[in-house]
Amino acid sequence: MTKKKTPLEAAAGKLISAIQKEWGNEAGEPEAEESEDIMDKGHDLLQAAKNNNVSSVLNGMNVTQFLGDIWVHKHPSVKQSIANFEAALSESKNV
């Protein structure tokens, strides 16, 4: 029996999907490597959500800063997923 995902875990998964879409769009381009690194950071947030330690992973940063301000600026389609994750984070006891 699988454990039901928390809203924070679900939001992290959707953030990863949004990053993955950007990474897929860049396949074969030099930018794809950076996007893959950002996707790894998304996975770090998902693992932190599962372990109830998102605030220690963020270490005082917001999600945009954690992922990288410049990368997020270049990929505005992920901003809604970031906002949804941050909203789920503020609603959780994970803060």
C-alpha cells in the first residue's frame, strides 16, 4: 500500500514536471544541462517535503532563489508551479 502524498509533495511533483518540460524543450541545446541541474534541485525539494525538512533545505531562501533566479527568469512557465509549492509549504507544518 502506497502512502498518500501530502499536498506539499504533490506540489513538488508538479514543480518537477514543469521543470522537466522546460528541460525537454531544451533537449540537445547547451541550456539543457543547467535545466537538468535545476530538476535535481526540484527532486531535493520533493525529498525534503517527504522528510519534513523543506525549511532546512531552503536555508532561508525562497524557492526561486533556491532554483536560481536567472534560470527561473528565463523559464517563466515554472513560476505558477513555484507559487503553488510555496503556498502548499506555508499551509503545511513544514515551515
